[in-house]
Amino acid sequence: MIRVTRDITIDEKDLDIAFVRASGPGGQNVNKLSTAAQLRFDVSGAALAPDVLIRLNTLAGQRMTKDGVIVIHAQRFRTQERNRADAIDRLLELLREAAVRPKPRRATKPTLGSKVRRLEGKKRRSDVKAKRGATRYDD
């Protein structure tokens, strides 16, 4: 069991990790070794609260398939072990971020001072623009 937060744990059996060939530079080994880790995590199998699932769906974006499977591709390192650990860490970070409830926004009114400062700034700007026009010469 992997502990995500105090309330959320996931079973290691729910994580499906496959190793594929990594793209990019790597010399001769790039064509011979499969070091990139591809982690698949089925969200429907996990016991997550409905609000956490909604936030997770939003945060995962394109990493989540239509079937509710999160796919994380890790190829930052040169070894399978480090890429596997990196993929798991990224999944845990995503789950931790989804578990945090956003603070509700409370509507506030602008203060009198901020209203006065805004209007003074608008007046100053209006004066600057008004002085750009053609000047009149009275004889």
C-alpha cells in the first residue's frame, strides 16, 4: 500500500508499469534498451471521494483517457528503476494536489481608498491625453 495522504492509500497492484523505448538522445543504448516507464493507473478501481475524482480529472487533463485511466510517461533518467520511481512520484503528486480542497472565494467590496486612487489615476491619464491635442493660440 502506498500512502498518498492521511486518508488516501492506493494498492501497488493497481499500478501497471511497462517499460518502453525512450525517445531523444542516448547513444547506442536508445535503440537497444527499454528504459522509459509508462505507468497506468485506473482511477475507477481506486477508492476516491467524488470531489477528489472531479479535481483529479481536471488536473490530469490529457494524461487521463476517456476510460478513466491515468497514463504517465517517465523518461527523464537513464535507468528503469529511476524512471519507475519518477512515474510513481508524479502520480502521487497529482493525487495529493487533487486531494486538497480549494478555499471558497468570498466576494469583497473595494475600499473607499482604492476607489479614490483608481479615479485619481483615471483623471491623471485623461489630463495627459487631453494635453496631446492641438493647442489653441489666442491673440
